[in-house]
Amino acid sequence: MKKHYVIGDVHGEYKTLLALLEKIPKDSEIIFVGDLIDRGLQSREVVELVRQRGYQVVKGNHENTVSKCAEPFIEFLEQKRELSTLNPRCIKESSRMATYLSYGLVTLDKDGNYEFNHDNIEGMMQLREDALWMRELPIYIELDVKHHSGKKVVVSHSNIFHLWHLRHDKSQKEEFAYNVMWNRETEVNEEADIFNIYGHTPQKNEVKVTESYAIVDTGCCFAHITGYGRLSAYCVESGEVVEAEKVW
């Protein structure tokens, strides 16, 4: 029977992702907790691989932001407008600029300053297409297999326990989605009776596993700052953790 492996926040670390996938059995089902993009330098390559192979992904806060910022940024490039006309959130983080860099829409000059590429039509088209794909990603995924503890497995970007009862409440749809992508809660609601696998908040060099959840973000993209960092995957059926050290 195929095993299911849930991979933590990749954040554009394409080479490390390839190294991790090499360690996972080829016939496995792969699921991502979101935040495929930003920070690292190869977001485009990560998205291309995930889409081509048809891996399952939940929407992270970074996919959510890029899905909203991509079109205004592309229009800014196409119309060659002044930078002051662009919503600051579209470029305020160096992590976001790393994504645009991977699509060839910005470059770095010799002094480390960003220069905008207004004529890269192919890059704009690809970012636009990928952003539409990101927009349609689910907020959570209920896997069709149970955790080895017997609980139903739910994959989300961040902790979903305290929101689980709102998942079918249409009046709370936006609040539910926002909090599942952004909150830093670690509280467990046992009434939910689920095993939640999520990322979003980097753990210090190892996956954190309890009887109720596994936090699979192990801070690969921050290795240059923290001195540690790896990309990790958690096996639903066995509880095995597979890791790859950051590939520079």
C-alpha cells in the first residue's frame, strides 16, 4: 500500500526539495503544507515541479499573498508605471522579490539593488498562470487514510484545531481561511478528534510530533541565518520522519 508523506514549508528551496524527494519511496503520495514560494531563489522551479507531478498542496499565507499581488505587479511592469503606484505589500518583503527574481521579472545589479524587467512577457505569463493556480488551492485537505493512531488526518498550513468546528460555516469562510493560513496557535482541541499535520512556524531543526499533531516546518530557508535548517517530511502511516539538509 502506498504511504503518504507530508512535506514542510519549501520556500523556494528547489535543490533541497529534490534531495528530499530522492529519499522518499517513489510510489508515495506527496502532500505539501503550503509556502512553496518566497524567500528561497527558486520558487518558480518548485511550483513547476509540484504542478507537473500533480502533488497535493494546501494554500499557505505566502501563496495567498502572491495570488493577490501577482496581477497588480504584472500590470505595474506592463504599463511601466512609477513604483509609488504599486501597493507596498507586493514588494515590501525581500522574500517576495526572490519569487519575482525566479520568474525573471526582476534582477539584481552589481550593488545588490533590484531592477525591474518590463519586457519579460514569458515570465509575466507564467507568474499569472501560477498565481491563478495558487488562488484555487484548498485551505485544508482531509486524507483518505487514517493516522497510525487511528485519527483522521488533516493537513493545513497552520494549526487548525481551534477552527475545525467552523469549517462548514459559510458565514465564517473568510475568517476561517485567514486564520488557518496565518495563526501561530499550538493549542489542541481534543473534541476535533483529528491528527493535524501543518507547518508555518519553523521548528528548531526537527519535526515536532505529539499525539495530536506534527509540525513539519524545519526552517530550511533560514539556514543562512540560524546556522541550521533542513527540509522534512512526515509519513502518515508509520510516523517516520525523512529529512534533507539544505543544499546550497
